[in-house]
Amino acid sequence: MDIAAQIKNNLISRIKDSKDLNFLKALQTIFDSSEQELYQLSSEQKDAISIGRKQIKKGQFSSNESVISEMKEWLTKK
């Protein structure tokens, strides 16, 4: 049995045996929060992401190498 399975079995056993309501509520909170989105994005941010994804599909983007090259060139002119 791998480590993840051992941990899961141990946790299941401990949860089943627990009579501590505060402990169980705390675990429920942890599980609930881990299932929520990591980031809360505004509608403007979601729209900007959508626009960016559409641009990528259309090939409207620059490679990382070309951006770095442009930045180096710009910095040498300063």
C-alpha cells in the first residue's frame, strides 16, 4: 500500500472514531475550503483571460524568446 493510501485509511479511521464535534467541524471547513476556487476573479479579469485565450487560438501572441530579445534591445537603448 502506498503512503497516500495509508494516510487516507488512517484519517478515515480517526474520523470514524472521533466524538469531538469541533474537530469534525474543523475538518469539514478544511474540506469545503479546499474545494473552492483558489482565486476569486472579477468579471473584468475573467473577460481579459477570455480575450487572451481567443488571441492565442488566433496566433496573436509573441514567443517568450522574442519578448526577451525586444526587452534586451530596449534596455540597451536606455
